[in-house]
Amino acid sequence: MNALNTLRNLQVGQSTTGSTPAATQTSATPADGASFKDVLMKNLNEVNQLQQDADKTLDNYVTGKSQNMAEVISASQKATMAFSMLTQIRNKLQDAYDEVKNLRI
């Protein structure tokens, strides 16, 4: 969930390090040196992992390896929330791209 918190902080304009606001940073990469692509790919992988974990817990419940329905629901909700956030970020990026594309020079 650390990656989701990082994305949430980026969305509201906070720094991922917490030391300086993102608006005052002058470089294209955060202070820790990670590029936007690296952060995005890391978060995509984490969302994918959450969905795989949810599938695995459901399979374990269905096959009888686990009797914990709360674990299945929790894993499913985590995956759903992560995917929802990823979709919202994608929509925001698409809106920003469309806005830049329509700028008159």
C-alpha cells in the first residue's frame, strides 16, 4: 500500500519524501532520484500483485485450502481499490494530455 500512498501524495501535490512541497522542486525527478516512469511502473506492478493475491486467496477459499472468508473479501477490496485508483490516475493523465494537445502555440 506504500505505492498507493505515494500516488495519493502525488495526486494532491505533496512530496513523496515529505521534506519539500512538489511545487518547489525544480527537477523532473523527485529528490530520491526515481523518474515518473519508474514510479508509474512500480505502482502498476503493485496493483497487478494485489490482483494476483486476491485471485490466489479466492482460489484457496474455493479449493478448501483456507476457510477465512474475511481474508478473501479483504484481498478483493484492496485489489478493487487499487485498480480504481489506477483508473482514476489514467483518466487524469489522459485529461492532462488532451489539454496539452489542444494548447495553441
